[in-house]
Amino acid sequence: DGLIIRKAVKMHSRSRVRKNLEAKRKGRHTGIGKRRGTREARMPTKVLWMRRQRVLRRLLRKYRQQKKIDKHIYHYFYRHAKGNAYKNKRVLVEAIHKMKAEKMKAKALAEQQEARKEKAKLQKAKKAQKKE
């Protein structure tokens, strides 16, 4: 015949790749046998630390701006966050609530004590007046 027939272009499908990536996102194929790099190389602790610090500091700034905490409490928690006292946001929020509750309780107790003192002073004055 002498005819030249063009061959069909070979396909290079990515469907298998997509399927595998989907599985990887679900956490499959990531066991010890699949790992080549060290833990530090795969996810540096410095990156984790920076993320955590940014999350905690952002929360503290937000609370200070909303007047949920004053500048003294802010400074206290900022320093403790830097000192690795809170492992995540939830722990920090709990600590803030606890400290605020303690402060409120102390304030209430101080007010009660002041009221008692005032009452005692009035009674003393009354007694002294009666004596005269």
C-alpha cells in the first residue's frame, strides 16, 4: 500500500496519582516504612514552635484589645507562653479564665473585708457615743 498511518498518542493518566494523594490526605501510606527523612526534616520543631507562638500571641493580643485582659495579665501570659508553659490555645484560654476567676474572687473577698471593717468602725463609734 505504501500508506503512512499515524500512531495514536500514548496517554499518561494522572488518575492513579490523584487517588494516591487523596489516600495520603486521609493519612494512608505514611507509616514508618514509607519515611525517608528524620522527624526534624519532615516537620521541623522550629516551625511547630513558631506556629504555636503565633497562635498564642495572636490570642493574647485579641483578648487585650477586647479588654478581656489588662496589660499586666497580658504581659504575664506572654512571658509564660514564651517559656513553653502552654502547649496549645485551649490550655492558654483555660489558664486565662482561671486567673481571671481568682482575681475576681480575691477582689470580692477584699470588698467583703472592707465592708466588715467599715461596719465594725460604725459599731465602735456607736458604742463610744452611747458611753458618753
